[in-house]
Amino acid sequence: METFKIEGNVPLKGEITPQGAKNEALQILCAVLLTPEVVTINNIPDIIDVNKLISLLKNLGVKVTKIAKGSYTFQADAINMEYLESEAFKKEGSSLRGSIMIVGPLLARFGKGYIPKPGGDKIGRRRLDTHFEGLINLGAKFRYNKEDHFYGVESPRLKGATMLLDEASVTGTANIVMAAVLAEGKSAIYNAACEPYLQQLCKMLNRMGAKITGIGSNLLEIEGVTALNGCEHTILPDMIEIGSWIGLAAMTRSEITIKNVSWENLGVIPGTFRKLGITLEQKGDDIYIPAHTDGYEIQNYIDGSILTISDAPWPGFTPDLLSIVLVVATQARGSVLIHQKMFESRLFFVDKLIDMGAKIILCDPHRAVVIGHDFKSQLKATTMSSPDIRAGISLLIAALSAKGTSTIQNIEQIYRGYENIEERLKSLGAKIVSE
């Protein structure tokens, strides 16, 4: 098991460019299954989860060609549907949560789609009901093998339908949209997710010949077409990585510029960090964060009560950044309540921060109160293990700000979501080595 050794309390400086968005890439890659024509995708991040999905697509019969760093062509003109019932697929598909999004495209184009219970972060219940209820609404027959944890949907021809999603699931909406674009007739999807990733998927599908309206809203209307064409698509910069670098700059009191962030797609992320007292400056399409040598102070509400930061479906604050916000708050002036509404196990990494000296009260699986140190008491180095992608990067940020040398185990979790992170941190002056 690979580990990071990090010498903390080292000021950083420089520029860093965010990778392509992981969550968008997983959707976009699945969409190549909707057409036999060539699809070119740019700005694909070189991370474990994305590379696993590309490997799965290859095993399905998709022709994959790398044309430059982060740019590939995909052609799904000879799909091997028998692979879906192989033991190899059951093993490969179960190691990646994003694999669930191949079901909608395969169902729409080939009349059937199968998937083993997907893997991914262990952050609480992540049910798949929204995905399959939406596909059933479009006319699919559903089956589930409890012994093998194997899901299947089949339909010779999907038909458009009006539906209300029971939750605004990003991957669930993506799966249903990719099925509905080739369904017969019109579909209306209420309570649809509207994250930038989903907007990007819909825009790409429209360039391929789909007819989707309402993009960016929670009502998507789709007029089915009989076939889709190839296209070229460029993935947005990863907003979660951008938020991670903002947190890193604040915690290490470093002067950092984050390049080419696509400001118009960041939503409330900059404003949420500003509520923690962090100074952010927009310079063109970059974010400049000065060194916070005097620290940063959490804003209270107008009546003086403690600030609450909670996650919500877009355009609310993304749950993937709550771990970062929590870590950043440990060295702020003031206190904040972190309310993680979506996943009941995502805050369980705070015991590792408490071991480092952070003042955190875990109220229940969803809420934690953080009492900031104002840098008067530094976090102390320790040995810890990364439980998931976002907790992993949060612990890494904590270690970079701590006094002494920390060890982080199970860093494969971090590699799942962050490209070439060791070298990129070193370019800012971080003292970090993998072993």
C-alpha cells in the first residue's frame, strides 16, 4: 500500500492549473456508447477512476485512441454485448461507481444494459433506485440477482415518459437522459440535477443530434431521435480540485494562483470560501489567493449566531467540498457548523483531525462543529489513512499545514480523483514524497 510522507508547515507559492472534471468525464465517457461514430474528448483527467472506465469501454469493444495528453477518440461501432455477462465484467464494473452510467446508453442503443453493484467511496448509502426507476418509466424491464448483486434492464424500444425523480441525483439524471435521447417520443424529467457536469453532458448530446431543452434547470424536456452522430467535446476544469487548492492556500498561508478555472461554472464555491474569511481575487479567468499571514475570520450571521455551511443540489454548495471547508475552518478565527446532509459517513474522518489537535465536535453522522485555532495552536503531524477521495485530500491539506512530518496511508484513494498530485504540489514548494 503506497503512502505519502509530508513535511508540514512549509509555505507554498506559484501557479497551478486544475485538471479536467472527474465527475463530468465519467458521464461524457459513457455517452460515447450512444453512437457508432467517432467522438473526440479533450481535457480528460489522468486519474484512476477515469482510467478504469476507459479500460472498461475498451473491453466492451470501444476503439480508443490517444491523440494527445488528455485527448482521446472513441468509436463504439463494434460493441461486444456478451462481455456484459462475463465474470471479468462483474469484477471490473464493481470496482468503479461511475460504471453505472453505461446502463442507460447500452439500454437505449442495444436494448439491454447490465451492471454489477458499483464500488466507489464508502461514504454511506448511495442507492441506485433513481437510476432504475427512471429507466423503468421509459419502458425497461428490471431484474436483480441478489446472489451476484447484478442489475439488469431490457427493452426492445424505449418510449418517452414524464417522471419526477425522487432525488436530484447527478448520475441518475445522466443515465436517464442518455436513455431518453434515443427513446420514442417526448420525455420530461422533473427534479433533474442541473450541475455544470450535467449541463455539459446535455450540450454534448445536443451537438450529437439530441433534442434536449431546459439545460441548467431542474426540468429537462427531451424529444427522442433515432440516432446520434459523433462530435468533439472539451471537459470543464474540476471545480472540486479548484476548491481543494483554495483550501490548501488558506491552510498553508500561501500565495497561489489557480489558472483557467471557468469562473462562470463555479457557482457559490468562491462565496462559500469567502464566508470563512478567505480572500479570493478574480484575475481574468484565474483565482488569486494572497498569503493569509494574519489568518482568516469566519463570518457570523447578521444576528451574531454561528455560521452553518451545508451541502445542497446545484446551485447549492457541492457536498464534495464540505470536507475541505471543515479542514480550513480548523485554523480560522471563529466557529462554524458543518452540515453534511447527503452522506452519513462522510464526516467520520474528523477523528483523524482531532488526533492532530483540531477542535471539532461531531454532533451526529451529519453535523460537526469546528472551533478554529486562528493558527495560535498548529495541527500536529500524525500517521493516518485516507478513507475516500475527498477526505484523503482534506487530510493531505491538514498534513501540509501541520507541524512535523505526517504519513498518509492508502493514498490510492487520493489518486482516484487527483492527477499527478505529488509533482504538482512539489511545483508549489511542498515537501512530499510517495513511498
